Amino acid sequence: MEREPIVFVVDDDEQARTSVCALVQSMGLRAEAFSSGEEFLDSYRETGPGCLVVDVRMLGMSGLELQEELLRRNVLLPVIVLTAYARTPTTVRAIKAGALALIEKPYSDDDLWDAIRKALAHDAVRRSEHERRREIRDRAGRLTPAERRVMQMIVQGRPNKAIAGELDVSVRTVENRRREVFKKMHADSVAELVRLVIDADLDQ
């Protein structure tokens, strides 16, 4: 069962945190508030969908430093940056660190609402793609080494006779392995098999 999305709000200004959380809750979403980037990092566990709304200027770790630390930890939580100082270097640094949106204070509720909805939609797509890759890799893991080799050669566009010659086996053996490859990978055509290999970034 899909977990409920959480909007994580990080801001050292209590009034600002409360305001963002109130907006999130008015959207029918769950909000969790933190007064610093350090507090957020100490408690965050990547267990379900969500996004992060963070202010740039805070005591201790800045919002941009928090973004960069999440990247170092390979945490792919979508980030919305709030700032009263939308200078070009700040914008560039935030975008380079993967921010989906940078919203200048004072902001309208509609702008933040829209950014949160887009961030959660982005997270849902990313999680769906990750699950698809995991599922395809699980299928590939059921192939024998010999079947995996045949799959690699099929994807390279090699005909059965050429595969048999290179592997020094009969064409019938190649046909049998090929049949198992398509069955285990749940593919109905060479084009579909190629797409599965590309989508899951399977080693060639």
C-alpha cells in the first residue's frame, strides 16, 4: 500500500514554518516541521513519498547546504527552496543542487501550492520508475548465465545462427535459451526486450 506523502518543512523561523505547514494541511497533506537542517537530517528516513520545502538562510546549515548534503547522501527527495534573497548565484546553486523550484519571499499561497503539487508528482514518477527498474532487474536475475549471454546478443541484433556459432552451441539450444529469455523477462518482441534492458540499465 502506498504511503501518505509527507511535506517536510525546514525553517528556523517558527512563524514561517507554521505558515507553510498550515498551507500544506489545507491541501489535505501531512506536514512535518524542523527548525534546522541538522534536525531534519537527524530524523529523516527515506521510507515514503514526499518533498522538502526549505528556507535558504538559517542558523547553522543553510538551505543550500542541506540540499547539497542530501545529494551527497543520494537522497532524491524533491526540493522547493524559499528565499528572500533570490540573487543569481543563489538561484544557480539551488538549481545545480537539484531544486525543482525557487520561490521568492513573500510568496503567494498559490505559487507554493503549485510547486508542492508538482514536486509530489515528480516524486511519484521517480518512485514508479525506480520500482520498474527494480522489477526488471529481478526478472533478469532469474536468467541463467547462458540465458543472460543470449539476451545480450539478442539485444545487439545478432541472429540465432550467429549466436550459435559464437557460443559453439546448436541453433536449437539458442532457440531454447531465447524462449526462456523472453518468458522470464516478460517480453513479447525483440523491441520490447531492448526497451527493458535500456530502461533497467542492465549491463551489456
